[in-house]
Amino acid sequence: MTNQHRTIPGEAGKDEHSPPTPASLSRRTVLQLAGGVASLAALPDAEAQSLPSARTDITAVEPVRLIVNGVSRELEIDPRQSLLDVLRETLDLTGTKKGCNQGACGACTVLVNGRRVVSCLTLASMYDGAKIETIEGLEKNGALHPLQEAFIEHEGLQCGFCTPGQIMSGLGCIAEGHASSPEDIRFWMSGNICRCGAYPGIVAAVADAAGRS
């Protein structure tokens, strides 16, 4: 039969769950306890009283007006929200993709007042009144945009995840006058990564669309 209680030499009659006595405390434990008490005592009264209530208001929102694909949207948003999250989660425009969420892959590229931006690094609250264009806004009356058609014709996509960002960046590249040669296109669209490696088709599609415009 095993014993239900263990005894410590010199402490017969006390079980293992008894609170430690001063004699059983190690020097390390005593020093740790003393240090904790001293640090609490060193806090100024005002600071100690403020600790429990040191909270920020995380529910604050602010109004913002975005003109998204030609439609004015009045929103109440958290000022810390990225434009990408507002587009995807608030407006349900999920064509704009969340890739790296660090501004490195270009999958979230949209046009803001005609200029391309990576929306994952852009606070929506910074663009009150701005015109936002996403991949969903390119189709008109059932007809694809010429650049969308060119992507299909030149097979500028494989898995398709990066394609919305590639197309929006391509539109910006053309509008900026940076699509005069394949070399220019490759340079000015180098911020858009295609992990499938469909770059020849992407460059050909942008060059084709630039020639049509």
C-alpha cells in the first residue's frame, strides 16, 4: 500500500500540501517575495491608483465618405482600419486580395484618385471623399475592361489570386505613361508578385491594353 501523505524530515505530521513555514522557505524565495513587495511600495500613490483604470476607448469610430466604383458610401469606421479591410469586410468587395498584408506583394492594389496604392498599408480614414476604384468596378454593362480581356487573351494568370492587383496596377502603369515598352512595364510593375510566374503574359497583356488606349 502506498502512503497517502509524504512527510519531510524534521516535519513529521505535515502533508505535502501544507503552507510553507519560514524555516522551509529557500533564500531565493524570500528574496523574490521581498523584491515584489518593495517594487509595489515604490510606486507613487497617483501612479498606483491609475493602473487599474489605464484603458483606452477601443470602440471609437469616425465618419468617412468614400466614393467606391462611382458609388458614394457613408461609413462609420475604426480609424485604425486599413482601406483593404474596409473594402473587404465592410463593403464586401472581396476582389481586392489580402496577401502579405505588409505592402510587399501588391495583391491588394487599388486606385485612389487615379493613383495605385497598396490598400493594406493605407488607412481608410485618410481618404475621406476620395475616389476608390477596385477590380469590381472595371466591368461596364456586362463587358470586361480591355485590360481584363487582354489578361485572358495573353494568359496573364494561373491561380488568379494576384490577378486583381496585377490588373489594377497595370491600369495605373498605363495611366502614368509607364507602359511604352516591356522593360518599362516590368520595372514599373515590379511591386506586384505572381507566385505562379505568369509574368510574360502579364507584361504582354499590359502592353496590348496600352496599345489599344
